[in-house]
Amino acid sequence: MIDYFMNEALNEAKKALILKEVPVGTVIVKNDEIIARAHNLRETLNDPTAHAEILAIRKASEKLQSWRLNECSLYVTLEPCPMCAGAIVQARIGKVYIGTFDDKAGACGSVINVLQNDSFNHWVDIKWVYNEECSRILVDFFKNKRRVAVKNEKHKTK
Amino acid sequence: MIDYFMNEALNEAKKALILKEVPVGTVIVKNDEIIARAHNLRETLNDPTAHAEILAIRKASEKLQSWRLNECSLYVTLEPCPMCAGAIVQARIGKVYIGTFDDKAGACGSVINVLQNDSFNHWVDIKWVYNEECSRILVDFFKNKRRVAVKNEKHKTK
């Protein structure tokens, strides 16, 4: 089931890719059923909070008519940033499955750990999935972005 | 001007109080003008992300049609939590004025510091305002909440 749900999160990341967004996707699961799914829409919506996790948490809360998502698990292709990790704590999500780590902004252990801090009022179980495709889709996205930037730069200096 | 804008943030917190929400308010300022204002609406909207700062950042981004709020300052009555501090970093907000600290969940120095971490790609200037009313409105809110809880408990055991 873990691979299935991570693959569904990856399908969300692919939707972000089509929109030229940083390809990150999330699904939220309750009782083995996906109750919310989302992908990064920061550029499309011009909204700095429109990361996949925030959008999915808002959808799940709307569906359950509650801000408490205690019995839910969140699957995400990339380690959440501080904002998203903070939202996971706010929503009291029990377990987070992470497809790949983010050594630049990861807030689930890579840079800081917001999900597991005794000072906060909620502790989240972290499961590292290490899905190769979750990582590759991001590496390819940024490689391609740099390639386009270099091409544009060369074109300008001609 | 700092006192004026913090007072406007406090007016937002008072709107939250009327709705029985934890009284926290925010205004976002650009070129000495308030471009967005919001108060905590977590219970009203059943949305764990509906803190004052998140709602105000989303409004400001919509107004400016950009997720980059570099030239903006944010005034907030209570020290932002990790989610909101993370959103401030995501939005590239330059300066944050804070009315009172939060020793339980503050992510601007009290528990962790998300706004000033060399690993992240943005550093936020923090200005502590120490406004007594920003603190008192929260202390009174929780005191009253406990009083009501005790009263209800006594009523149940009669």
C-alpha cells in the first residue's frame, strides 16, 4: 500500500511538472482511502503557500469538516519545508511518508526537524520511503531549468 | 508608524476574539500602506492552516499578483509558529514585527528560529515590539477558556 500511495503522490508531482511547477505531489490517506490530493501550484496561483502539502491539508480538512487530521497519513514526494512541516503539526497528522530528502530546506530532519520536537504539542511519525523516481523528477526539472537559463543567457549575449 | 501598524494587527486579533478564535492578528505593509490584513480563523473555517499570517500572505500575494513579497513587512501580535514562519520565508518577506513571544511554539527564536537560518534561502529581519496588549488579550483568552472548562466540569459532576 505504501508504494501505491507514494505512486499516487508522484502522479500529482507529474501534474505540477506539466504546469512547469517544481514537481512535488501529496496525497492524504485515511482508512486506506485517499481523501485529498494536490500538487505544487505556487507559480500558477501566485501564492507562496500553495505547496502540495498545504493544499492537500486544506482539502482534507474541508472534506472531514475538521482541522484535526489525527487519523490521517500524508504521502509526499519531497521532504516538507518548515511551512509544510508546521502545517502537518498544526493538523495533527499522525504519520508522514517521504519520497526523498531535501538537504537545502527539509524540515523533517535534513536541516531542522519540526515534526519531532518535544516543545511542540504534536509529534509526527516519519517514514522515509526513498523512492528513486521522486528524486529523479526533481533532479531532471532543475537540470532542465538551468539548461534553458544558460541557453537564454547565450542568446542574449549574441 | 510601528505602533500604528501593530495596533491595526491588534484590531484584527480583536475580530478573532469575537469569533472565539485564539486572538492573533496580522497586517502586511508595503510602502507604508496596509495591503492585507487577517485574523486567525482556524475554528471558523475548520482549516488548520488558517492562521492570521497565512491568510494575510495569501491576500497580499493575490493583491500584488506575485508570490514574492520582498518589499513587504509583516506585523503580527504573536510570535509566528513554524508553519507561519515558514510561510514568511517562502514569501521572502523582509521584516517581521512581533507583538509578543510564544514560549510554547514560537519559531522566531523562542523554540526554534525558522526566520534566521543560514541553510534556508532567505533571512528575515525580526523586530520585537513587546506590546503589552498583544500579550494580555491572549492571557485573558486562555484564562477565560480554562474558567469555562472548569465550570462545565463542575456542572457535569453535580
